[in-house]
Amino acid sequence: MPDPRVSAMADGLIGSEILRIAGDVRAMVAQGAAVCNLTVGDFAPSEFRPPELLVEETVRALRAGETNYPPSDGVLPLRQAVVAFYERALGLSYPLESILITGGSRPGLYATYRALVDPGETVVYPVPSWNNNHYAHLVGARGVPVVCHADDAFLPTRAQLEPVIRGARMLVLNSPLNPSGTAFSEDALAAICDLVLEENARRGPGERPLFLLYDQVYWMLTFAGTRHVHPVSLRPALADYTVYIDGISKSFAATGMRVGWIVGPADVVRRMGSILGHMGAWAPRPEQIAVAKLLGDAEAIEAYHGTMLGEVYARLEALHAGLTALGERGYAVEVVRPMGAIYLSVRFLLHGAVAPSGAALRTNDDIRQYLLAAAGVAVVPFQAFGLAEETGWFRLSVGAISKEEIPATLERLERALSALAPATSAAA
């Protein structure tokens, strides 16, 4: 029965699966267990610090008295810095009116949904992906998830999108992708861009256009020859229909500093500014002033990423190599080579296997709980990212772990896998 004390939206909103898992991890740590926490899409300050320039300039702004409300669309120096940064780094040329500063990237995602999508309209998004099912619920949209697979790097193809894009109001893409750590190739993204343009050309004058929300918050974190690609550079005609979401949280290990931005068509961005202005979802003024300094210093950014990218990739590659070796030794483990972000996609095909306790592992959550209890390995199933199927795929995040703990983690994992009895007809 509906809860009469809250709205229908609030009553139907699903809580965060990742936060639920985090509770299990905290309980084990409190008991003194060794846990390699691969669940959080965040950075441990002991492992990854923001750029020193960012920290120093934030402190300087605070001491200078920059503690009052910022303008609702962001302080002018930061908006100007985003314009210059995007032109320099991405080859994108946008006017100042197309830039909106937000309190991290999440308000940008919400504002895009809220400004573009009316209740009952269709939003198409791939799964696994982060929180699109929840954002669709928040605005009363009809969410259409497109199930993606490892063969396509967990990213949608034009062929998958063609049957569902007709009449949609928004298509949501993310690259590099949370949770898989994979990224679009130029050809794959260009084909999808062409589909969006074709769909808009097909629509009559009375029909609302199809917009593309492109979440590229991880774009500066790419590895091993992966090149970040984005819609407007591939198809300039998409500039009127594309909204970029970005920020400092991931690329500069500054999740708690809460500075993000929206880049898109000025008429749409203006409406988003009004929405977020009423919410008060702007970034803190001192941090905005500091980020403006950082984005304007190409040498500081290059020096920071010269170290950070190597540290992130070293962790990802160590896990990838260790898990690949487990698969080669006959364990039911499959892993996708990392391309970007701080994530690794790993498949534990353990459904039907029997734990030493006699319990059969029937679901992804059974597998997750077994790995946590038996190996101290905390992972997140793809169900937390909208994928309903019990496929055995999990997200591993390396932002909060040290390189030194990886070998012991892999050893514990192998012992836990060795302790499982094979699936039987009764348990499967």
C-alpha cells in the first residue's frame, strides 16, 4: 500500500544499493577483519590527494573572505576558465552563456533531466550505468534501459538503440563508463551521434527534439592508448542537442570539494540555472575561485595527471593481471581490460557453487556476500547499476586502496574460490 505520509515519488524511490553494501563493509571492519574495499567510487586521501594548487587556492580564497553566496550560475572567473579549458583541451567552442557551475556533477545530471523531460516522456539509457533509473523516477519519466554486454565493452551500439529511440526525449551516455571502466571508440560514438541527428531530422515541427546527455566526468582518466571522444567534436551539428556533464570530483580526486559544471545550449542551460538556483545547488565560492585557477594552469594539470593516472592505472592493472591469472588457473573469473575511470569489470561465474557452510550461491548478492565474508573482498554487483540479470558481473573500484594490499587480497580471493564446491544439479 502507498505510504500516505510521503509523496508517491518518495514512496517509490529505491535506496542506494552501494550504501547498503557499504554498511556490510563497515560492520566487518569494525570486527577487525581485513577488507579490501573495492566498492566506493571515491578516493582515499591517504592514497590520492587533490592538486596542491587547488588546495592552496581554496585556503587563500577563504582567508580573503570569499565566503558569501556565489552567483547562481557560478563565479565569472570559473565560467570563463571552463570556456577556455574546453577549447584548449577538447576543441569545443562555447559562449559564456552555455556554462553553468554546479555543486558537483550530480546536480547537473538532475537539472538536465528536470529541465528537458516531462512526466511520461521517454529517456533511453544503457545498463549497466549509474543512477539513470533513479533520475528517471525522480522526474516521472518512462525509463527505457538498453542492456549492454561485455562484447561491446558494456556500451550501447547504434543497432541496439535504433529500435527504442523513436519518440524519445533524451538519450543518456557516459564515457568512460561507471561501472565498467570502458570507453567509446570514435566509430561507435559517431554512429550513435548520426542516429540522434537522423531522429531529429525525422521529427516534424510540432515534435520536441531528442537531446543527448553526455556524462564525461571521467574523461581525463583514460589509459593504455584510449582516447576520449565526445559528440560535438564528432558531429558539430549536435551542439544544439547535447548537454555535457563534467567536474573536478574524479579527475582531480576532489569529490568532497563539490565543483561541477554543465556545458550545453545556452537556452537550455539558462533554465537549468533557474532550477538549481531555487535548490541552492551551487558550488562553494572558495572552491569555485580555486578551480578557476587550476583550470587555467595547463602545466599544473599535466603534472598532476602525470602522477595520478599512473597510480590509478597501476592499481587497475595489478588487479587485472591477478584476476586474469586466476582465470587461467581454472577459476571461474573473467575480467575486462581497463580503459578509463577508476573501475574494473570482473565476472565471478559462481552461481550454483557451494560454500563450505553448505549454502549454495544462487545470486550475485550471494556471491558478493561470500567474497566479503570469505576473502575480505568488497565488490558491487551490476544490479546496483540497473542491470537486472544475474550475470555474475561486478564493479571493482581502486580509488580507496593501496597498491601494497593487492597481492594479499588476491591470495585471500584464491583461497576463497578454492574452498567452493562445484555446482551440483540440486544447488544450481
